[in-house]
Amino acid sequence: MTRHPSPALERQGGAVTTTAPPASPGRGRRRRREGRWAAWAFLAPVTIYLLLFYAYPLYRNVELSLRDYTVRSFVHGGAPFAGLDNYREILTNPTFGPALAHTVVFTVASLAFQFSIGLALAVFFHRHFPLSRTLRALFLVPWLLPLIVSASTWSWMLNSDAGVINAALGAVGIEPVNWLTSPQWSLASVTIANIWIGIPFNLVVLYSGLQAIPTALYEAAALDGASGWQRFWRVTFPLLRPVSAITLLLGFIYTVKVFDIIWIMTRGGPTDSSTTFATWSYRLGFGNLLPAFGPGAAVGNLLIIMALISGLLFIRTQRRQAS
């Protein structure tokens, strides 16, 4: 019969206590090994997802931009190496300057108005009143609709002949505006539609940030004689800074790559007046009978680099302000 070691008996102050034998080193190593395997098991799905849907497409896009692809070589392979020729081609293309300017204007205007209107609505709904929940839920409708539905709706509303916007302008004696077919108004039209779609996201995130601010701070500020604007500027806005930073960063990442709205409403026209990097990249790669896969991928990579640099600079600025 095998004897198992029994716990040692110790006498302390007249009382008898038991001392368990020390754990064996082999058991400790086995537990650590099992913990590492469990950690890798939880990380494996995320790692596989990132490799398949982020790392590989990014590598493929870089590889496309460095080769001279045709339709045949895109299917069968064997495209010759072109180096940076595709990047030189797009940098010297007459469309590059306007597309860059349109991308910056579209992104900055969208972020400014989405954040400002979303913050105003969040402060408004923070004051609980009858039907506030119902109205707040209705403001989420643009965010819940598919982009193709939203863009098609705005195309109908801004139609030069049968749109409700021109009908409303005509009712007050204003001449109709060619919103989607005029080079002066096409970029503004798609920007207005994008602002309308992005307001609910800002409203939801900023409203949740307002909910986390203690009401005691507002009561103390009111007792000190602070006005409503002073309470907002001295209490609300500083405490909302971390939430605002995340909201603006996520909004920037989404806005700089917007394609659906612009393509459905104007297709980047007329005469490239609403062309951005996103629509230009698509048109080069898939919008022509003879697609230019290499230049299209190069434009997409420039868009990624621009978004990455801007995001890093934004994060660095926020960290400096926090410190």
C-alpha cells in the first residue's frame, strides 16, 4: 500500500495546527503552462481575424501598388515590378490636387458640424423632459439606416427638378439650385448628407459622457454664481475632453474614407468637383473599362498613410493636453 505524506502537525500557543506540504515544482510549471495555453486560445480568434481581414488586405494593397497590373495579370499573376512608378503617376496626375483638397474639406467640415451639433443635442437631452427619450431615439434613425438608403434619400431630396429642397426654396421665392449637378454645390451637398448621417453617433457618445459627470459639480458651480455658459465651459467641456477626443478620432477615421455617400449621390462629379481619395481610388481600380489597379492601390495607400499620420498626431496632442 502506498502512503501519502500527511500534513505536519505544529503546536502554537497550545493549539495544534496543520501545515500543508509545499506544492511540487512540477505542478506549478504545469499550471503556468496551462494558463499560457488558455491565453493563446482566447487570443487565437482575434489574431486570425486581424491577419485575414486586416494584415493580408493591407499587404495585398501594398503589393498591388508596386506592380504594373493588368486584368490578365491580376487574374493569372506575373505582373512586372514597377517600384514607385504608380505613386509618381498619381502625384503628377491633375486630379491629385483637387482630390486632396476635397478630402480635407469634406473631412474637416463633417467633423466640425457633426461634433458641434451632436454636442448641442447631447446637452439639450441631458435636461430630462417629457418625450426626451422618444426624441433621442428618433435622432438615431439616420445612424441605423443603411448608407445606400440615406444617400438615395438625399439624392432625391436634392434633385434639381423634383427635389423637396428646391420645392421649399421655390415656395419662398428662391431660384432652384443644381445641388448635385453643379461644380459649385456638389461637394457641399455630399458634405451635408454626411453630416446628417454622423450626428447621431456624436449625440450618443457625448450624451453617455455627460451622464458620467457628477451633478454635484453643477450644483457647486451654481452656488458660486456661475451662469449656464460658464458651467458648460468650466465644468462640462473640460470633463468631456477624453470622450470628445475618442469621438473626434473615430469620426475622423470613418469620415476620411467615406465612399458610399459620394459615389451614390455624385460619383465624384461633375468634373471631379466632389472627388475624394476614396472615390478616386475606386474609379481608378474599378470604374473604367481598362482598370488601373496599381495607381488605384497607390491612392488607397496614400489615404491610409494620411489617416494614420493624422490619427497619431491627434492622439499625441490629446496626451499633451492631458499631461
